[in-house]
Amino acid sequence: MVNSPAPADFAHAVDLLNAGALVALPTETVYGLGADASNPDAVAKIFAAKGRPADHPLIVHLANAEAMQDWARDVPEYARQLAAAFWPGPLTLILKKQSWVLDAVTGGQDTVGLRVPAHPVALELLRCFAASRHDSPAGIAAPSANRFGRISPTTAEHVRDEFADATPFILDGGPCAVGIESTIVDCSRHQPVVLRPGHITAAQIAAVLSGEQAQSPANDMHAARKAAPRVSGSLAAHYAPATPLRIVKSQDIPEVLAVWQHAGKRCGVVAYSVDPRDASFHELVRMPATSMEYAQGLYAALRKLDAEGLDQIIVEALPDSQDWAAVADRLQRATAAHALADSSGR
């Protein structure tokens, strides 16, 4: 359910943004930690609050597609087609930046990530913010409102849990409808390339485009990404709970749980098809069996189990299909975070 903040809340949020402060805002994907994208001191506060590496670029959120020209140059026609088809919505376009756009926003690159979110609260905030800026470019840089590398928040309460006494002002828009981060498409070259999967699939993108351009999202991603700009959420290890997470095939879950029981360890399970009641576990989160509904609840499920003081989180392996590609991407990055920690001796 979408909450509707009062007009005074929007006015206060705009005042904070114009003063260089941070505001947490809901989008249809996840909650963002927002700042005036044209204010270097405000942008620096995002990096400090999240503990985010300085070369990791931010996504700028706009009130409408027309504002794209304020931030990007040499916009290809196919990018305009994608914006017309999917904005407002969970799609980020990587475009050549205007010369004035802050290096802190782009990670020192000549490209900038832009999107128009579909959440009514985010859109109202962006419209109010743009109105307050008159003829100046207005955009809100807003990565996920969590400590860097950790589980993205999908409710206002998750944001409060993340930052505690340092929590910024939050516009509470209720739970996020999509639940995972936006699809990112590189539009800085002659053909589009999907750099991060999300709710909007490569097939949907191809359906909007025609001719050779429609084929590019399905090309070899590893080769395409070598020359691609750095983008948000593209690190191998990301979106991770503090509790070690392991993906296990459905048929292997009882055996794995038995091993953990024998070792005297506490284990939580995230499952959508198997019923592990015959095995020993301490917490079970039953997930929907459809990819869209699963994505909506994924981060909330991981946060719930992460708060239980478990030794291990077991996630049932997902179906091997394009419908599940975005969710599988997030889970693979979450498991990679612990693999990297183990290899470094942490």
C-alpha cells in the first residue's frame, strides 16, 4: 500500500534538499538516500553516510523525461524510445553527461545514469524540487538508503534500522512495489547494452526497439561490459546480509540442513517450493513462486533472517529462466560478498 505524505512533508523535504541535507525517499524499486545532484557538498554527504567508494557513480532521479536534456548530451534516438516506453519506471539509462554534471555523481566518468521513478511519492517530491529550482536543472542523486554493500531497504522502517540515530528525514511511501534495483542500460554507445538486470527485461527492451538495435541487449554481456562505464550495483559482491548466505538446490536442502544441525549451528531458510519441515532449521521464510512477487519480498526476507542472529542463511536455488535473472543476480552478488570476506580472512 502506498502512503501519502502530507504537503508539509514534501515542502520540508524540498527545503532540506535545497539546504544541502539528505532525504530518504521511496521509489518503486527500493528506498533511496537522496541529495541535490548539483550540490557537491550534499552529494559528499551521501558517500559519507553510506561509506560508499568515491568512484562508484550515482543515479540521478528526474521529474520527467524532458529533464534528460539538462543532464545528458548526444542522446541517441533509441534511448529516447526506451525513455518513452519505460519512464516513469524501473529503468536507468547511462548517457553522455553534460559538461557541468559533477564528477562526484558520475564517478569521474563522462557518463551519467538517469531515471524517472514510477513511485507517486518520489515523483511528487521531484516535481516540487524542480519547481523550487525555477530554471535550474533539478535532479536528486539517490542510491539505495543503506550502508554500502548491504541489503537495500524496501520500507521506511528498513531505512531507520540501517541508520539508527543518524537516520535522515524520510518520506514514507509504504513498501516498494518492485523490490529490487532498476535495470541499467548503457546508451552511451551506438547500441544499447544491459549492464544490470532488473524488473524490465532484455526481451522487453528488445521489443521496444527495431532492427539491429533490438539484438544488442542479448549479446555477450562479458564482452560488452569490458568497455562499459561503471554503474551502481555492478560490483561482484553487493546486496549482502551480515549473516553468511548460501544458495542450495531444492533437493539438497534437507541434507545441508542436517549437516548444520549436526554442527550445532542455527540456520534460516528462504524457500519458494520445497517444504523443509522434516529438516532442522530455526527460521523459515516462505516466498512466492513467481519472480515478480519473489523480488518484492526478497530484501525484506533477508533482513528478517539477518536480524535473528543465525549462523547461516540457506536460499533455495531459483529457476533457470530469464524471468528470474534479476533476482538471481542479486542473490549471486550477496553470496559473493561472503566468499570475498572468507578469502581475505575477515
